[in-house]
Amino acid sequence: MTGFIGDWHALAILFVAGVIPNQIWRMLGLWFGGGIDENSELLVWVRAVATAILAGIIAQIVVQPPGALASVPDWLRYGAVAAGFIVFMLARKSIFAGVIAGEIVMLGGKYWLG
Amino acid sequence: MALPPLDSPQWQTSFRAFLWGARSIGATVLTLVLFATYLGIGALAHDSGFSLGWTLASTAFVWAGPAQIIVITTLGSGATVLQAAIAVTVSAIRLFPMVVSVLPLMRTEDTKRRHLILVAHLTAVTLWVECYRFLPQVPRNRRIVFIHGLGLGLVSVCLIANTIGYALAANLTPLFAAGMLMLTPLAFLFSTARNCRELADVIALVLGLLLFPLAALLNSGVDILVSGVVAGTIAYGVHRARAGVVRARA
């Protein structure tokens, strides 16, 4: 891929695989929003599935890492996530503290391993 | 930064309200989290072989980090367009309840549906959370334009972060490139954990993490979908069972 836009084909794929499947739900929410109870059982299930999908994406990046992340050993990536989570909990659920701690453990470990 | 009181003349023009919305991106730590996430997405897109223009278009038109990451990782790892579209469709379902719950906060008697299109587009996890925090401090007739300012401000921050992440991924040492790619799972994990409101959400998160490696053994191309639906349904089942126990006791 060269240049700023690169391949127009890739842009078309973005709309088919990314933009449309995503915007459908927002527009449905806009269209039918009035009649649905936010606490209905269906929405509890939808939220649970959506949360689990998000968790799957997180796991995929850590378990099957892309690009440069693949150069970090498995145990170090898992350890960094665990350390970040512990700090996140200790810091009264500070996202920022958790991210920084996870990064420090991973970068520090990788640097130490050489 | 504090917003002006509800009766302040600052709210008299739409333009001012828009600017207050845009300025409010400086009043939330979530802006920093978004910045880190989109830095990571820029780096991920670079390492997966997408152009910078493509990456910015995905941020502007998709405007949902998880969906963007699914598109990048699935297409980048050779899945078909259909597989990517299915995974995004399912991951984006969560936008539906968010839009449904956020729009009543800013509707007035004169509000037409078309006035809310841009708000619906801008709705994603961060905006959804911030609506509950900021909107009580904004006069009702200025809320839509305030959210336009806040949302477009956040999009701008993310476009800048994408560009920086993309450029850095091309030029950084492998160590720091790895660090940037790691920003995405960390930021998502903790922001999701923070948004867990009920036991069902916690179980869905934990099971979703644990079941993905198992589902990946199937190598179906829709592994995320399989683990997500299974983990989410189990979590919902636990929620139902507990609700039943509570009802039986009462």
C-alpha cells in the first residue's frame, strides 16, 4: 500500500465490514429507541454478549499478538496484564494507573531480557 | 474546568455551548485513555499493512475502538470480509442500548429525529459515560450542541493520536512499538472492568477472556463470536438464576 489513501479496494472493504455493520445499530437505536426499556432482560443479555466479545478481542491481541508485540514472550505479556490489573484494583479502578503499570512491567521485562 | 451555571448567559448561543462541549474533553481522564487507545490503533493499523488514510477513515466513520480493532486484526490475519462484518455486527450490538439510553437525556419537545443523527453517530463507550456526568450541568435546550462539541472534540483527539501512533510504529524500536500495541488491550480491559455494573457483566468479562483461547482452537474465523456468545449467554444465565433465587427468598 502506497500513499495516504493506499488501496481504494481496502477503503471499500472498510465500509462493508466496518462502517455499515457498526452504524446499523446506532441508527436502529435512534429509530426504535423510544420503545425499549434500558433494563429489559434482552438488553441484559445483549450487554453480556457485547462485553464477552470485547473480552475476546482483548484476549486475542494478548494471546495471538500482532506485529512487534509478538517479539515479547508469552509469559511476559500475561504477566504485564496481571500486574496492570492488580494496580488497577489497588488504585481504586484507575484505568490510567493500570495501563502505566502494565506497560512498565512489559517494557521493563523486555528490556531486562535484552 | 467547571461548566458555567445553568442560568449563565454563556449558554445563550449554540456556538458557545458547542465550544463548552469541545473544551470539556480537557475535563476527563477518559480523553487520555482514548488517546492511548487510538495511539495503539494507529500502530496496529500500520503493522497490519493499512494506509494512514484508511486508518483515519475508520476512526471518523466507524468511531468505535473495538470494531476498528476487529476489522484490522481479522482482515490483517486473512479472514474474509464476511467474517469480519459478522464479528463487527455482533460487537456493535452494545451501541444499540447506549444510543437508546442516551437520547432521552437530550430530547426536547421540538427535537426531530434528524437532529439526533450526529449524536447517535458519536455515541460510543466514552461519550455514553460522559453524557451521564456532564449533561445534568447543561441546559436541556443546549445539550445536543454540547454533545456535538464534546464528541467531535474526542474524534479530533483520536485522529491526532492515530496519526502519531501510525508514524511512531514506522519509526520506533521494536521495544516501544510492542509497548504501543499493548496499550490497546490494557486500556480496553480496564475501561471494560470499570464499566461492569452487574454480576453478569463481570462474569461475561472474565469468561470472555478465558474462553477465547479455547474457541481459537476451533480456528473457525469467527472465534471471537463463538467465545463471546457462549460466555455472554452463560453470564446471562447466572444473572437469571440469581434473580430467581432473590425472588424465591422474597
